[in-house]
Amino acid sequence: MIIALFEPQIAPNTGNIIRLCANLGAQLHLIEPLGFELEEKKLRRAGLDYHDLTRVHRHPDYAAFEAAIGSRRILACTTKGSQSYHKVQYQHDDALLFGSETSGLPDAIRDAFPPEQRIRIPMQQSSRSLNLANAVAIISYEAWRQHDFAGGL
């Protein structure tokens, strides 16, 4: 599984996601520009000692990310998704794409996906969004659960 963050802005969120990816056995792809430096203390603290256990890839833009992952299916994870995350049949090599904490996925990228590849987490109508690290955890663990937690204990 690939977790991809489009222009993440908050170092501790990315640090938490690094730790999550290590526990999932997932790759993390960061699409620039980033709102922080990868060596930032807050990022290192949140990721604890998991940085060496996670494969982190940086891409200068979305096109470079797409080229790097080849023909894998990308699922756009967005509050504007048309399908609930738990109704998706996840493939082992899916890429889960999340937008930045401040603005989500740009319309041009999100709208390029067919409706069945734009997924969301149900929330109360008065809510705008979840914390990015929490959203990544919810969706990625459902994908892993559907594959019987392959490689896990």
C-alpha cells in the first residue's frame, strides 16, 4: 500500500503518518511543496524512531508522483468524495492520496478521478474534516483489514 500526502503542511501530522506507515508496512510518498523540513524536530518527535522503518519518497509535484507509481490505482481521499471508505474493495497495491491539512486536494486533481475513486469518511453534517493523521489511519487500516492484515501479527 502507498500513502501519499499532497503538500502536507503540519510536521507532527506527517511524523504520525510515518509511524503509521511503519506499522502498516506501507510506503509514504510526499508531494511537494511541504510546509516544513523533513529534519524538523516536531516531525522527528512525532515519528519517534520509526523513520528508519518507513520508505519515504519525495516528489517535486503531482505529475512526478504519478510517474513514480506507474499504473497503480489511486484513490482520492476527500471530504468531497462520493463513496464511503468502507464500501471500497481495496487492492493490495492501491495508492491512497490525501490532500493538505489546510485545503485538501485541489479541485483539478480531485475531479480527475471517477466518482468511485473519490472516497470519504462519514462525519456529522456540521463537521468540516478530521485530522489528517486520523483520516489516514482510518482508511489505511480498513484497506489492510480487507487483506486480512497481511504481514501483521
